[in-house]
Amino acid sequence: MGRDISKNRRVVVTGVGILSPLGLSADEHFERLTAGQSGIAPISIFASPDFPVRFAGEVRGFKANRFIKNRKSIKIMARDIQLAVAASSLAAAHSGIHEGVNEPHRFGVSMGAGLIPSQLDELGVAVAAGLNADGGFDTARYGREGLPLLFPLWLLKYLPNMLNSHAALEYDARGPNNCITCGNASGLLAIGEAARVIERGQADIMLAGAAESKIHPLALARLHILGKLSSENDLPDRGPRPFCGSRAGLVAAEAGAVLVLEEQEHAAGRGAAALARVAGFGSSCGAQLSEELEHGGRAAADAMAAALADAGLDAGDVDAVFANASGLYEDDDEAVAIVNVFGRGKPVTTVKAAVGHSMAASGALELATAVLALSRGMLPATFGVESCGDTPVDLVSEKRRGDFGAFMINSFSFGGQAASLVIAR
């Protein structure tokens, strides 16, 4: 028999897990962010002395076995998956569900993932073994000498849905399980979908978020060839400077950010504190291939307007916008969209200025940070804004204390997908 969902089911956030270039916990991330520190530094994950881009936002000091209960599974997890499961562990502990829940079929997972299979380091070794003396590919040699070099379960390390699968295994979450691979907007889209699942009555609690690591030679090479990356190697901690006239491109990064979303009465019934409420969600598509936003930011404005309408709020009810703000020229189009929706003077901030662009994880990281900002009454400043001069939006130049009521969070993808989400007290 289906559950009665005739009554309004409110969705609240009861846990936050963050692994970012600023720290290995939500507290460390937020404290360093509000202290005006940057997590961008020279790359250490791989040797890069001759690489055109030699700095990024790394999650330094991360050891998967510190966070993941099923340690045997770590060997079949790419770094993206490890970050997702570790962030899930932090969120679950924060929410008080680190041992699972009483009704596992009412406990689901929704994760945003990136294009993990494009790295495939193991395949590179096997293919190299299949090359003949002239450098050509020899299929017979590959079968004879290359394939035996492959780890039998190598494919399981790279499937995007494994972020969800491993998180569900860790916590015996037998409810709805979704993976969204939709570029940079994946994380916010996954969290919006998780909220919808709870609103529809299909689950009472969801692990929702995303993870991605772009600190890999192939990933950085693609972004560099596309002309998206900043190459200011002499100023590695300067950051991407979103909305600034002097911006030079995005800074690649990695992160894992996961929230515990819960039906409000369910949370109250187990004594869990509600940090924020998921008030509204909206999405749209500008339908262009290689940019985050089309000129004029129509899709961004549509997503923001839809999120406001879903929340039943007016533009004046939102205290600040956590912008997509990647450091690309499309920031100007987001600025136009923000002004069209909110008018001039709305405070705007972004985490990417301090940590870089973690792609699929970026929207989830902005949202997780916004939840902390709302619950703690502290709006972070935009790192490096003092060097910007005039900007088309009101960037937060100093952290602000306040009794905030609602924040808007934006996330956009190459290809045109736009997602916006409103959280409220």
C-alpha cells in the first residue's frame, strides 16, 4: 500500500559532509573560507613542471581509509568515488545516521557524477603494451600482453553510478538510487531530484550530493585546449576572480560534498536538528554545446525564477546568491541574469573563488556551504574581490553576520543545463 502524500512534505537538511581544498570537514572548510583563505596551490598529485597549467584546488591530505567503513572496496573506487563516499560518511555522522536507519527501504541516494571513464589509467598501460616496434597498435599483441595487465574489476572503478552504489552499500540504503551525469550542474540537479523524491513520498531520507576530481593530466589538457583554464602559474593562489574584468579562466579543482535531506517530521521524530529547508528548485537548458551559459543568461534567469516560484518567495526574500561564477567570460551572462531576476544590489558570493571549480561537485559544494552560512548566520566573502575593481554584481567583499532567511544557489553546465535551488530557515 502506497504512503499517503496528500499532505505537504517539507524537506530539511540534517547533515553536511564536505571534503574540499580548504579542509577535510565541513567545519574546517567553512572556518578557512570565512577567514579569507585560499585552497588553490601548485599541483602535487602528479608531476607538472612542464605542464601549461601547474596549479589547482586539491583536497590535500585525503586518505580514503579514514572515512570509508568498507575498506576492501576502496581498491575499486576512483578518487571521485572515494570523495563521494567519504563525504557521505561525514554527512551521515553529522546527521546521526552513521549506523544506518530503521527503515532502509525509505532511505535513498542521489549523486551527481562527472566523466570518470575518460581517465582510465589502467587502460593506458594495457594499450601501451599493445604497441609494436613502430608505435602502431597491434591487436594481437594487445590481447596477448596488454589485457593480462588489466585489473579484473577495473571498470567498476570508473562507472559514474558507483558513487551512489558504494554510498548505498555503506549505509544499507535500499530506497531510490539515482545518478545524474550532467556536467557541472550534476550535483545541484541530484540534490534537487533527491528533494523531489522525498516530497513525492518515495523516501524519508536521502544522501544527496556529488564529487569529482579534475586534477588529472587528461582532464586538465582537455580544459586547457578548450581555452577554459587560467594559466597564471606565477600567481597560483590568486584564484579565478569571478565577475572581475581581469579574470583569466577557471581553476580546476576536486571536492566531495554531500547533504542528508530528510522529511521534516521524520527528522523531528528522531530528534535531528534541521539546518535549513529546501524551499524551491528550478532547472532549464540554454542548449549550447561549449559554454556554461548562452549570451544574456536566459536559461540561468529561467532556472532562478522557477526556483523562486517553487519556493513561493519573492526576489526580495532572498538575502544572497551563491553564484556559479566560474571565472569564465560567461560570468557576465550570469550577472545579467541575476540583475534581471533580483535587480541591482543583491549580495553575491561564490566558493569557487577560494577553491576552484570542482565541476560536477561544484553546485553541491556551493549549496553545502550555503547551508552552513544560513545555519551559522555568517555569509562568506568572495575571495580576491578586493583586486577586482567594479563588478556587474554586488560581490560580498567582507564576511557578513546576520539573521539570514534564504539563499539562492546557482550551478550551470557546458551544454546549457542550468539549476538553481533556494534554501530557507
